[in-house]
Amino acid sequence: MTGSGSDKSNEARPGGKYNLQGLSRALRLLDGLAEAGGEGLSLTEAAEYIETTKSTAFSVLRTLMEFDYVSSVGRTPRYRLGSAVVHLADRYKKAVPWLEVARPVARDLTDRTKWTSRIASHVGGHPVFQDRVEAPGMIRFNTELGIRELPHRSAAGKAILACLPESQVRHIVSESGLPRRTRNTITDVEALLDDLQLTRRRGFAVDDEEDDEAVLCIAAAFHSSDVVPLGAISVTGLKADMPDWRLQQTGPIVVNAAEQITRALGGNVRQTTESASAGAE
């Protein structure tokens, strides 16, 4: 949950015969420029990041600059993200209207639990975190937004998977795999299905140091009028601060937050529960 965003995006990124190499290089380079921040990348660094020649990297950069996705600074230029990225991000927010419903619920959830809350959308069985509300205090979790995460080691991911039919879960993990990240990561599909069954029974999913050592997350899925989950809301904190008795108290609070979002979006909480139960069939 707190690891490198680039590592996670590479793990969860789909590929295949329809992958366009030039477009893939451009998108990977945008990832690299985002990671570099204000320092940007030199031409050599850009070429190394997308594993190609400097001439090819220069062509990719010039194409992105033509559409304002990249800008250059200095006589020996360093390349940074351009203004079109801001415009694209603004357009994306408008394309996910339920975020405006979920944000105040997430703020209230952080106020109640004193843990960092996050809101994820459901993208092909994977959680993609769209927003977060930091908990009070000095501890901050290094979680990037907009990264497709592997669902088997994320509370939000498992909350989403628990709402899907077993056949679909098997298909998702057959494509993404079950790579280990910590000693607690679930790496066997039957063990994952057992964990999803437990999630359905109690109403919330738990990441118990499965993505990062010493970190625990609790999540529940939310829906609109469609029974397929739109996403999940979660809280994240240190495992040491969450004894079992507190876990049993906090889980229902997270479920209540997800139900608030579901109701606000016109979903039926009872239908959501029945849908989750049917996911095991």
C-alpha cells in the first residue's frame, strides 16, 4: 500500500498483442516525468526510463510537446509535464461525478477513525485510488493516486473482488497473477477465495500487512443502481494501533461509510449485500 507507485503500475498494467509500442513509450514516459516532479528528466534519462535510444526518446518528447503534454526548460533542456496534463486531470474529475459524493463521507470517516481514508474506483477488478483524506498526526502513507493496484493484496481490491462471481475473480487473478509483496500476501487462488468469503460474511475486507509490513487497511465496496461495484472506501493505519477489538469496531464504521455512498448514488444497500453473497456462487 505504501510502496513505489511505478512498481505497482508496472505490475498491474495490462499488455498484449494490441499494445502499440510508440503509444506505450509515450505513456510510460509521462509516468517517468510525473515521478521526476519539478526536476524533470534530461534526454538521456528519458531514454533510459523507456529503455530506448536517445533519438527515439527525442521523437516521443517532441510529439508530446506538440500537444502540450510535455514542456522543456533550459538551454540544455530538462523535460517536465506540460499544461495539458492539468486540463486532462480536470476533465477526468468531471467524468467521475461520484467522487463529489464520496469525498465528504471520506472526511467524516477519517474524523471518526483518526486513520487515513481513501476512495478507489473499480477498473476491471482492480482498485484505482482517486482521492484520500490524511489522518491527523505526523505519519503519512506514501500512496500515489491514479495507480491501478493489484487487488489480491489490497483491502479495497478484495472488497471489490468479493462482489464479483468466482469465475470472474479467477479470470482476473489469472491475468494479473498473485505476486508476493510481504510474508502475509495471499499467493494461492483458493486461499484468496476463502478470504473473499470471509469478506462477504463480515461485510468488509482487511489487508493485514499483505501489501506493506506494519500497515493494516479495512475497506468496503459501494455501488450505484448497478450491482457491479463502482469502487471501495478504505481506512489505513499502523497495525500496532489496531488490536482485534478495535478492528471489530472499525470494520462496521467503514461499512456504514460505503453504505452512505451507495444510498447517495441511488443504490440499494440490501441489493448490494445480496449481490456480494451471490459472488461466491
